[in-house]
Amino acid sequence: MSRDTSFYYSFLVLPADRRGAIVTVWDACRAIDDAVDEAPDPAAATAQLAFWRDEIGRVFDQGAPLSPQGRALQPVAAAFALPRRAFEDLIDGVEMDLTRTRYATFDELREYCWRVASTVGIICLNIFGCRHPGGREYAMNLGLALQLTNIVRDVKTDLSNGRIYLPQDEMQRTGCTEQALAAGEVTGPVAALLELQCRRARDYYDRAAAALPPGEARHLVAAEIMGAIYFGILERIEERRYDVFTEVVRVPRPARAWLAATTWARTLMRAGVEALAPARTP
């Protein structure tokens, strides 16, 4: 995995076997996503998604996977009891990009974000070692926060691909048109629309923090680092007054390393406090 990805530093804190398992899952999820993004036409994308539906079946039914990603995923899925349904939901989400380029409301968009992002977090819970039932809510909220951050950051790129992941009713309410987004200037309506999306993303980061299961801080440190790095992207978008058009907003590599280290230390400190808490109870 490249050091230029936002995930690299979060996975470094994992033991080697779990880190290898996460990278295997990441590779498989990336291949599923690329089935649409890298396809030359919709027919080819549809065929690729059909292949991946069958491939996930082969992975979980102890068949003979045909892809390198599927063959690598099969023993990991068995070893960590990965949830098959989450992979199928991910494919459903990726498939939405073939049929939808606009979302009327946030309720519609949330379903997409759940399928393409929260599902990946749910897949990773067992690899992280989180067995608490509350981990699912944490993963759901963090996944939504990360995907909403991506949506704001990638407005220009998505628009060039004919897609807008900003709710149409909120575009109308703020007076932001597609033409205004295409112009690439942060006018008042554009800023109002993107500010609304950033506030929503912040809300989901807060929900994830509130849903972090007690006693699971150490197990979820990789996810916490990932969240810190993406939150850093969100802060930089806000600092730039929502200019996501001049360049892709990123957290520089040294800053990512610093965020990873400080989040790791803070999370381990929290885990230590949680471990001592029962001993202090009279």
C-alpha cells in the first residue's frame, strides 16, 4: 500500500497478521470499486460487477476464486469470520454509480454512503479485534463521516465524471446551481452548500466518537487514526473557505504521520484509563 494513501499510517499500528489482512480486504474493495471507475463503458462495468458478485460467492462458499484478490481474501475471510453481507452491500453501492448521478435528498445519499463506506468499516471490525456489538454503530458513523469528507473534497473530480453527490434539495435551498459548481469559483451559494456538507460530516465524526464502544479503544486505534487524518482534510477544506476547485485538498505526509502518532498515543492512554476504571470502583 502506498504511503500516499490516507490509510497507510492507520494500518501501521496493527500487528503484522492483522495489517496483512486489512491490506487484503482493501485490495479486494478497491478492485470492486474499480469495476465501475475503470471500466471503458457501462456494459463492461455491469459485467465486472456480476463477476464480483460471483467471486464473493466463491470466496465465502469455499469455491475456487478466479481473481488474485479473491484468492487472497478467501483465507482472510475464514480466519476473521468476515461478514459476507457487507461485501454484497458494497457491490450494491458501487452499482449505484451505474444508474445514479444525482441524489434528491440526503436520505438517498446516506444509503449510498452506507453501502460504499460504512460496509468497509464493518468488514474491518473483526480484523481490528472489536467484538463489542456497539462497534457496528461506530463503523457506520465513521464510514459516513469519511465518505462525506470525500464527497466535499472530490466535487470537481466527480463533476468531471458527470456525477454530483451533493443533495439536490440542498443545492436548491442554498441557490447553488450545477453551472456554479462547474465554474469552479467559491461564490456565496457554493460556500453555503459546501459549508452545510462539512457541518454534516462533523456531526458524523462526533457520532462516531460518541459510539466508540467502551473497552475497545485499543482495538479501534487504526480506525481512530483514519478518522483523524480525514478530519484533518475536512479542517483544511474549511480553512480554505471551501475552495476544493484549485487543487485536491490533502493532509501532507508529515502531518499525517504526526496525526497518526498523536492519535495512537491518545488512544492507548484512553485504553489504559478504561482498563484501570474497574479497579477504582468501590
